[in-house]
Amino acid sequence: GGGGSVPGAKITLTRWLSAKVQDFPELRDMESLHLSIQMACKTISNLIHSSSGIAPATTSDDTNNPRDNSMKRLDHISKTILQNALRFTGRLRVVEAPRNENSDEEGPASHQPGVTIAYALDQYGSGKEGRKISGVDDKWGRARRLAACFDPLDGSGNADAAICTGTVFGVFDADAGFKGGESPDLTSEASLARAVLQPGNKLLAAGYCLYSSTTILVFSLGGGTHGFTLDPTINEFVLTHPNMKIPKRGNIYSCNEAYSESWDENFKRYLKTIKTGTGQTGQRYTQRYIGSMVGDVHRTLTYGGIFCYPSDNVVHPKGNLQLVYKSAPMAYILEHAGGKSSNGQIGLLSVTPKTVHERSPCFMGSPDDMDELMSYIDRNAEN
Ligand code: P6P
């Protein structure tokens, strides 16, 4: 209801999930997965926001790269918190995706975040065409085994400067990741990493938790996109943003212009129009870039506009954001809030990854801004 919140009238995430399961028992396992994610996000949030959480107790004294130090320490702690919370359900096995040491295309292995993958071996869904489940993706009813991938703390290099960071997750039907009929044992890391090599349009759910001036957990189960804010007085996530919708158009563009000299000419032509007020709206846009993807995308969802990490011909031939556990889950969340996304040629959620750390150029945001942007990008130039 409107007006001041009467104590106890808050819809917590715990109650929201249990209400869903009362209607649809098929979702009981989605509930246990989300409760463990919620638990981990509360713990990570309290760690980051507590005075001791970010004391620079780094794992190495490599002082000439303080960013890297904080990345190692916080990445490790938040990954451990998340993995323990997932194991705590007693229904999920947790492994870390193999880091492909050799391929230099993904950057040095030390900079690859450990991608945690949780999977369920237990019989989850019905394994066949489930009944229609309102408010969530129908696939939840028939997924026999789930495979969830996590970026435990995106942007952790910013943490020592008290800049926002975030946890990102995506949930797939594990068996949908394999050729028809093949149903592997899913116990080896390699076979499990394959379970999440699916395009974003196969996701059953995706979400992020933004650790910033408030801690907000935003996710979609294939129905709407909902935001729950952590209320420190009760240490519960409370529904504050039901059924979020991204503004059809914004006036903010978000990208790292340090690399703009070597961007695609058509993309630069588009940027010039919104910088000079000669685009469709005749408005000048402003630039906002935190360098922490979860913060930049959450601002885009809230205020509208676009967030991009295009390829450049110098440092990032395929952009700097990994598809499986960064840009595809974020694009899924925006699209379920009415947004659009692309890799510069096709919808970002249509891109099928070949390796778990693979990067992809990405453009996402308000539908009208994305339509205008895509009308400039020459689909052939973005390789
Ligand atoms: P750049 C943080 O390291 C991250 O993975 C995202 O959170 C962020 O959007 C991006 O990299 C920043 O990359 O090249 O602009 O520093």
C-alpha cells in the first residue's frame, strides 16, 4: 500500500519467494538457490560496509598496483562466502570454472575472476514440458538440473577506494547446454563449464547485488525485473522496486572513452550526435562512467540511457566484459525491464559463448536510445 510503511508490512525477499513456491511447488529449488544467494549478498555487503571489511589486508605487498591487491583479497573472500552459502543449501555442488591459463586473448589468468558455478544434481523440475507458471519463465518447471554461474565481486579493484562493486549471477537449465539428449555427469569442471555456455536468451534467471550507498538486489526470473533493498534495521532485502521498467529514453551515455580513438567509426558518429545535441531528441547527453559495471548498469536501468563496452582495435578486440557471467546476465535483466541489448550485430542474448571467459562487445540500455544507436552501427564493421 502507499504512505509510510507500517512495521512488519514490508515484503521481504524471503516472503516473496515463499509466496511464489506456495503457488508453484516446482519453484522450491529456485527458492533455495535464491535464499543462498541472498545470504551471501548480505554477508558480502556487511563485510564491504563494515569498518574492518576493507582494511587493506591484501594478499600481496605489490604496492605499485594497489587496485590489483584489493581485487585479489576481496575476490577471494567474496567467492568463498558465496560458495559456502551455495553449499549450505545441501542441494547444490559448487566448482570453480577452469581458468584457461594459455589463451592470452582472455588476459592474464590472474585477472580472470574465478567463475563460480553451482549446479544441482538432484531431480529438480519435472524434466518435461511443465505447466504454465505465472510471473516466471516456464523453463523453471521442467529444468531437471540447474547450472548457476557467478561473478562474486565485479569491480572489486575499486573497493579500496570505496567505489561500488557488485555480485552477478545467471541460472540455466544445465541440460539445455548440451546437444539433444546428451546428459553428462556434470561432475567434472570441464563438463560443468559447458553447462553455462548458453546464450543469454536461455537463462532461467539473472540478477545482481549492487553494494553502494544502498545494497540493492535486482533480479528477474523471466517475468518482470524486481529490486529489493537491504534494510539494515532488519537485515532483510525488502521489495522496493517491483516490476522495474527502464525509461524508454535517457540522456546519459556510459562507456570508457579512453579507448575511443580506436572505436568503430559508425559508433563514434553516433556519439558525436548525442554529444552535440544533433541526435533524434536534439538533446545533449551527459557521460557517466564509474568503471564498475554493476553500478553503471543499475544507473542505466534507473535513469535510462546506454551502457557500452565496444571492441577497440588496440587493447580489447572483443571489449573488456566477459559474456557468460557479466554482460549477458546484465542484458537479460535490462531486457526484462523493457531494455534492449546488442553485440553490435545481433542481440546480445543471442550470442552463444564458446568458452566461459570469452568477452563480447556489448551495448545495452533504453529501447529508443538503442534503436538510434543501432541505426548507426554498420553490422559488418563490428567483428
Ligand atoms: P575498463 C571491472 O574491472 C570491470 O570488470 C567492470 O566492472 C567494468 O565495467 C569494467 O571492468 C571496466 O573496464 O577497461 O573501463 O577499466
